[in-house]
Amino acid sequence: DVVSIHVPLTKETYHMIKEEELRLMKPTAYLVNTARGAIIDTNALVRALKEGWIRGAALDVFEQEPLPADHPLTKLKNVVLVPHIGSATYETRAKMADMAVDNLLSVLAGKRPPNLVNPEVFKIRPLEKVKMIELEE
């Protein structure tokens, strides 16, 4: 069995996975986190991995980034650690670029960006002057 985490970090999801949840998992289960490090209580995870509550973990994100070289997770053989690169595929990067362009064009047109995640701070301001820069060949 695999539990794969895909949620944003909010007040509600902070340490959503702690000792209680880890103990509910099967000892043959794996935990995968590519979301945000603070969703898992790292101290509880280290204990779970050391004591065999779960079989292993794969982590792309950590509560403290970069993960210190002497962190207890780096000493375990039942964990895979990668430096926040889980989304580094060609398809994902191309989609991210497209989304960035769409958002930029919306703002320049005086519209709300389609992928806005914090609308409470967004205000549309009229563009006084937009200078177009010609690139010399």
C-alpha cells in the first residue's frame, strides 16, 4: 500500500500526518510526500521508519529545506530523499511556463489571473504606461 500526499500546506494540513496517522498505516505501507514538508510531522516519521511502523518513505519536500546533511532521515535505508525536484518533468515545466504566460497576459489586460491563489491581496490597477521594448537583432 502507498499513501501519496497531494494537498497544499494550510493551518488545517500542518502536521496532518503525525504519530497517530502513521501508526494506523500497515507495516508494509510506503508514504510519499511531494506536496509540502510540514504536512508530515518529521520527528514522528523518523520514529515510524526506525521502529518499522511503515516499510518506507519517499520524500521530495521537507520541513526544513534544504535538509541538513546530518538530519536523521539521511541515515535511514528505508527512505528515498530528493531535493524538491519531483515536478521536474518536461510536461510539467512546459505547463508551468504556459500558466505563467496566461497569468501575465491576464494582468497586462487588467483581468484577474486564472490561477490566482490569494485573491484577498490582488487588486487590478490600471496600467499608466506600458513601454514596449524592441529587441535589437
